Amino acid sequence: MVGTGWDWFDAENEALSEDGTDHWQACFDSDAGSKVVVDLERHFLQTALGPEVSDKAIWMREGQRALVLQIKRLAAGPNTE
């Protein structure tokens, strides 16, 4: 498989525990982890910046949004889309 440059961010098979979960799943599968994800979603996915915000703020928010979505994807595990 050809690397995309983002391969380092994928969950690694070597990091899987005996039950098949990795550190992302172990962290966010708890009650506290679920609350953190809900907080991140509320702050970065479900809010708008406003009409007069700068381009820099828009790009910053897009990076934050992408990070929250990546955390959710990794925490969900490899078999969900």
C-alpha cells in the first residue's frame, strides 16, 4: 500500500490489546471518554464562528473540526465507517 503521509495517525495493529481494542478505543470507550467526545463535538462541530470572522479563524476551526472527527473515527475502531 502506498503511504499517504498520514499513515502515522492510523491505529497500529501492534498497539491492539488482547480484546482487539487499541489505545484510542480504550480511552474513549469509557463514560468519561464519551463525555469528552460530546464536549469536543459541542465546542467545535456544533457551533458557528459568525459572519465577520477572519480567514485565519476559519482555518483554525477547520483544523479543530478535522481533529475531532479523526478522534471519533479512531475511537470507533477499524470496522466502522
